[in-house]
Amino acid sequence: MGLVLVLLGSSCASYNERTYMALEQFESGRFGEAIVAYREDGVTESKFLKGAESGTVAFVDGRWGAALKFFTQASQAVREVEDESLLHPERALESLAAWTVSETLTDYHGEGYERALLHSCLGLTYLALGKVEDLLVEVRRSNALLEAEEELYEVEYGAGGMGHFISALGYELRGDLDEAYIDYKRMEAKGLGGALVGSSLVRLARTLGRENDLAHWTKRFGEDTPPSPDAARVVLIAGVGAGPLKREGRLEVMTDEGLLAWAVPQIQLRPSPVGHVVLEANNLDASVSSVIIEDVGRIRAKNLDDRLALLATRSTVRTFLKRALRNSVEEEHGEWAGLAADIFTSVSERADLRTWSTLPDTWQAARMFLPPGAHELTVTAQGGQTVPLGVFELEPGETMFLIARTLRRRLHVQVLGGNPLTTDQPTPAASVPVEG
């Protein structure tokens, strides 16, 4: 009976219930309160999620140092798991507690794709801090983890687009155009990035003198007017929408020999009013819309679908083990002991609903080439808020980054680079190296 009470206490609140207030604060733009809430003991009950959730909040708020600290804590918490998954992917499936008692009693180290995305988010944070070499290190780790996850489930997720994109940006900032070209080709092979990647392939094939490639890409994506050698560029990277959560799918059947209970997680979609983000240079009457570079929601659903058979099998094994236990204690201690065992079965069989809930539904990006000089910039969440950024002076060859996140209909934008010429606009959060 003592074990029953322990499990009653541990399973009375799901991850969604424990983190409801923190997620509400985040999506309402109360970022300081959300960080405090996510870091309270007993809220996430996972070092990985504690760092990942609070790191995401800090990142959206432009607190790059805090985001780096929290993301790093999440990474360190699962470092051994990552190293093991890279060497032996199949061992990610092993967990005695998950097979015998409850999924929720195991430590949560993130799904494989979440750990890969964590390193992409670390890379993006390093980009915000102007640390290109560190960015590239994190993206290489992200790619390796994603490959291990795909090997484990013998599937291609069409994922890793954000990692490839920010890797390409890093190589372009460093002047390593051959390496950037490879990353764009990888995105194209995965069907990610659409016109953004197509124009990048045309531009770099022309710059690198790859005539055969240029003919192929222009035939596929069309001729693109090459930017002038001294053009500045504005790169928008946006998290759009709210990624799906998990809810419990449950079945209980009372038999003559006791209760049987099955529980598995299911995807709970969270529709967003915003479909994409538009970057405008008002003084030139020019605009560009963001395209998807990473479909987080689709990947999450696919990953869960790939694991569903295993989760259902484990739930079945547990419920029959518990029924055998129930029959044994009833025979030894009587009917009330059997009833207590049925309660044990009901409260202990819970689907694991833990997930990185502050991730967007999609990561999207856009790029605009502009002549050096003063430009009035605006970012609009289609279906949501418009944020006038003000007027910025852009130097020849400079790259300015806009890091955006839509939360419901609100739009939050952080500016990296550029020299602000008006006072009613966000202050650039960090300087970014000039390309080349």
C-alpha cells in the first residue's frame, strides 16, 4: 500500500499540468516569470527540460547569456546519453523502469530529435553572440545525433534543416562558401527551404564558378539577379506557432482476475493563427516571406508514431506483470489487497507526456539583399502583429540578423547588427561579423 501512495503522489499531476502556468506565462510574453517558474523544483522534474524550457524563454527574450547557460545545462545533463546514442543507437530503447513500473519513473533525457534541436538552438545562440566557430561545433553535434536517431528507427525524418541553415550562415560569415554550398545542397535534398535554398544554390554556384550546377539550379529554381558585391543582407530566422504537446490515450478493462490498463502518449496539436512572417524594407517597397526550414510539429508526430509500437508493447507487459502481482497479493492477503493492487495498476500506468513544450511548430527563415545605406525595416506575422523596427544604417557586406518568435498573435523580434538611426526601435543585441 505504501508503494501505491507513492505512485499516487508522483502521478497525480502530468507534465502538462505541472508546467501549465509556466507555459502560459511564456506564451503571454511574461518571460521573467516563465523562467522562474520553469526553474522551480518539481516543475519539469528533468534537468534536460529545466534547461531546455527556460533556455528557450531566455532566447526569445534576447537574454543570450542566460539562454547559453540554460541550454548548456540541458546539454550537460544528457551528455552521456548522447555519447551512448552516437556509439550504440539501439541502447536508447533500454529502460528497466519503463518496462516494469511506469514510463514516468524514468529520467527524461529528451527524444532524440529534441537533443538534436537543442544543439541547433545552442548554435543559434552562439550566432547571436557572434561566436561562429562555436556555432559550427554545435551544428556538427546536432547532425550526428539526428543521423543516429534516423538509424535507430530506420527512417528519414527530413529534419535538420535549421542546423544546416545556420551552419551555412556560419560558413558564409567565415567566407567558406564551398562548405555553405554543401549545407544548402543538403537542405535541398531533404526538400527544405524552398525558394530560399534555391536562390542560395544559384547564387553560390555562380560565385564558385560551378557552371554545370548553375545550369541545373537555374533550370529548377529560375534565374536570380545576383546581388551586388557590396550588398548588405538581412536574415530573418523565426520560430512560428506552438509545437504540439502530448496527451494520454488510455484504456482500462476490469476482468475477473483484476484490472488491465494501457496508456500511451498521443499528439495534441495547437493550431496557430500565424502561418509565416514577412520582412519588409519600406523605403524600397520590397518584401520577402519566410519559408519553413524545420517542421518541428511534423517531426514530433513522426517520431512518436515510430515509437508507438514499442510504447504500447511496454504498457502491455507492465499491465500483465501487475495483474500477476495483483493475483499473488490477493491470494496471500485477501480481497482488500487485490483492490489495492488494482489501484496500483490504475495510478501507475501513465503515459509519459513530457516534451519540450516551448519549441515552435516550425522554424522559418527569409533573406533580403539591400544596397548599403539607411533602410526602414518592418516584420509582420501574417495573421498577427506587425513590429516596425525603425531605420538602420547597413554597411557594405554587413549581415544583419533578426531573431523572431510568434506567440499566439504576438511577434517578438531581436535585432543583431545594424546601426539604429531612430530611437523608437529595438537596440541591436550584438554585433555580427561582416561576411567574407
